[in-house]
Amino acid sequence: MSELLPVAVLNATFCATVVDEWLRCGLTDAVIAPGSRSTPLTLALAARSELRTHVVLDERSAGFVALGLGLASGRPALVVTTSGTAAAELHAAVAEANAAGVPLLVCTADRPPELHGVGAPQTIDQTRLFGTAARWFAEPGPPSAEAAGSWRSLAARAWLEATGSRPGPVHLNLAFREPLVGVPGALPPGRVHGRPWHTRLPVDAVLPAATAAELARRWAGADGVLVAGAGVDDVDAVLELGARLGWPVLADPRSGCRVVHPAAVAHADALLRIPAVADALRPSFVVRLGQPPASKVLSTWLAASGAESLLVEEGGAWLDPGHDAAAVVAVPVGAFAHGVTEALVAAALPAAPSPVLARWRALDDTAAGALSGAVADEPAVSEVAVARGVVARAGADAALFVSSSMPVRDVEWFAARAVGPRVLANRGANGIDGVVSTAVGVALSGLPTWLLIGDLALLHDVNGLLGVSSRSVRLRLVVVDNAGGGIFSFLPQARTPGGQVFERFFGTAQDVDVLDVLRSHAIPTAVAATPAELDAGLAGLATATDAVAALVVRTDRAANVVHHDRLHQAVARAVAALSESSGPLVSPGHGLT
């Protein structure tokens, strides 16, 4: 390639090359936040009709839309911004992608070196802008003919770095000199047959036979629990292992394991709030599969159990907030479960005593019945009823994106065992940033998508609604409107100092009418303030033909705390009654009162 090519041609050729290489790697979606300095890359993306492009006006929203696409598909989406603070707006999405292990390609346009440090507009230091949150960073400088031989390698490596054994965000900071509009010349040739420039040879990700045999020998006949979180890639294998060992699978909704199966347990949080149950069910072994559940009650119990803990996560991520993992196993969850099950079968090792799982099963069924009755008996609409209703209505072919704070907890604590929607959430950094936009990204992947969100999280990402009603999606929003941040009412600050000090500094009270907000974005919206209106509203969402539709459910923060307490008390009473009628269900010497 001649080094005398005009700058505009170099810019266009470089961008056309990296886009072509990303298409060879498998790129299907690009999210573009409009801007000037990113023009060469935007035009290269627009020129490829086989690529789906999504224009998002707000850069922070754009980052989370791309995150949602990657979360739903397991494949990186590309997000593009111009330079300056536009690039900085991506930091929250990059942080979440890093913590949650979601593949993401981030391209920030930049001014060339000669415009840095001299007061040029829209110019900040973008070198390693996202710090350690980016899996890999590259800053190739303004395109030059001398570097043309490295362009395809740059793009292919970025893809591989984002999709490694522990996926995550990759940041390319791309400087462009003016003029920014040009026509590409001949591209550097790619590999034959449309292959990517670089590939990663597959690794046989199986549990070593010797390790599987040793674990099977130690676990057979012992008391243990499997804790299944997001990242389970083979639900059947996990449930089979639980049944073979006689261990319960304490199933986070995001795991996919919360189905009707003898080993699946849905209500560990409610049961472990009962001191006698928590004490009596203490295991000898804990196997944590994938990401940690949201339940603090469960995590506290696990940390205090004294059990030997094993963490299984495909990328070997150190997901050990309790600092108690004796070992970390970096293989896919399904391969791990298959390996141990095969070792148990091959050695004809005895299963654990059947009462271990039978006791969990009896207690979980009792809790389920108590919760169903208590929710049905509540005269006012409740946030728990909203969560249970959304899970029931969404359907097995849909995704349910659950906001942080109370929605994700209500789904984890109170949703029943059933074949339901695929449950997703931003539980890497656990923030309420970009919740609407992430759900939009999930919907853009092609999945019918429901979003369960509170009013505060909705307002925090209200720009995610920009243009959503005109997109090719099927998105259903259920907004729990309690005029603030409901989770704070469960914290000690609600009692001490409590009162107006709490409400002002912690209650995050707000008086925006979210109904008006939704309707201002041309989203058909209904309102529910009673149980009957909730049922009718959810049924209406399930059958609506609009691309986007919403239901706002009015609740009260203080009443919500009382209702949660009533539900936990109902479970405790039901478990006590079960113990009285059937004798000690947990273990010899442990009665429940």
C-alpha cells in the first residue's frame, strides 16, 4: 500500500479492513453513538449490509445496549463513540462487562497526538481510559500505510481477547486525522475462505479423570449442597449430579436450574432465615457453580457453615466474596458435573443417604406452599406478587431481565420452581446503571424480552427509552413504582436514624410520574394498583402486539417491608407445623419450633 495515500483514504481503508475482519470473526451487531471523530468507522460499519447497526443517541446507553446484546448471545457486540467525555460515558458498561464476564468490543475515536495537550475540543486522555476493567487495550495511532499489514491482526486479536476463557471488554482507542470522510482503497488481503486472521484452537475442557474420581470418592455418602448461579451451561447435568449425590441444588433463577426436579430447591433464602433450619442443614461440602446468587442470607450461611468449599467457573474467575474456597476449578459447569457423575457411576459409589435431599425437598415444598398462600391472601398489590407474576407470564421462550436492588432479590427469594423465562441481570458490578439499555440490547438480540425494574432504576437510565418504540424488538416493561429506592427501607438506616433523615439521605425519594415518562416515549402503558389490576395488566402485556408496552404497578415502600416480613413468618410457621406433624425433618436431634 502506497504511503502517499491521502489521509481520508487511509482512514477509510483501515476501518473497512477491521470491520471486514470482525465480520470474519463472527460480528453481527454494532451499536453506534453518533459523533464526528468516529466518522470513518461509522461509515465502514454502515457500508456492510450483513451487519446489524443500532444507533443510540446517548453514549452511556449505547454501552449497555451492546452489553445486553453480548449478554444474550454470548458473542461480542461492538460499541462506537466519538472522542472526549463521550468515550468516558462507556465506563459503567465496561465495568459491568468486566465483572460479569460479558464479551464486548469498545472502539473510542480520538484526536491524533498533535492535538493532545493543546486545548483542542473534545480531547481528553483516553489511553487506558477504563483501567483494569478492560481485558486488553490497544492504541495503534492514526492509520498509516506502513502499519497496514497489522490491521487484520489487530481486529482479530481484539475479538479473541474479548472471547477468551473468561470473556470481557476490549478497548481500542482509534485516533483519526482529518479529513474524516473518504472512500476505502484496496484492503489488505485476508485469509482464504473467509477465515479470521487469528483463531484460538479449541481446548478439550473436561474435568481430569483423576480429579473427578477423587471428588466422587470424597463426596459419596457425605452431606453437601450444590449452589447454582449464572454460568450454568448444562442444567440437566447439574440436576443429575445433585440427584446422584443426594445433594440439593440451591438454584439461583439465572442458573436455569429452578425447575420442577427432585434436586432443585427454590426457597433456600426463606428457609435459611429460620435459625433451626440453618443450623440443622449445615453441610460438610459446598460446590458453587458459576456466579454467586444475590441472597445475602444464603451467602452468609455458606460462609459460616465451615464446609469445604469448591468453586467451579469456566474462566477460573475468583468469585469468592466469602474468601472460603478451598479450590477453584476452571472448567465449564456442565463438563464438571458430567465428570463427577461419570466417576460416581464408574466406581459404583453409594449415594448420600436419601434423607438429606428428602428433607430439603420437604422443606422447599412447604415453603412454596406457604408463600403461594400468603401472597394470594394479601389484599393489596405487593412487589413480591409482581415478581412472581412476571416470571409466570413471561413464558419459556422469553428472556426476563431483572433490575438490581429489590427486583432481582424478589425473583430469587420468591419465584417458584417452573420452566420459565431465561433470567438475566447485571450482577457483575450489581449497579442500577444502564438497566433499561441492557434490556433493550437483550431484546435486539431477537429474544422476546420482559424487564422488571423499579422507578428509580428506570429514571437512572431513562435515555435508554430514546427511540425504543421504533426498534425491531418485543419488549415488555413492568415498573414497580414506590417513589424511591425500595431496598433502602430494609437497611438499618431505615430505623436508625429513620424518619426524615432517612427519607432525605437514604430513601432516594422522587416525585416524577413514571407513567408520563413512559408515555412521552410513545410506549403504551397501563397502571395497576390492586391485585386484580396486576393480573389484568400482566395478561395484557403478554398478548400485546406493540413492539414495546409497559405496566406501572403502584406500591408503598413501608408496606413492602411489612409484607416481606409476613412472608418469612408464614414460611417459618409452615415449617414449624411440618416438624410437629412429621417429627424432626432435618437431622436427628434437631427439631423445628
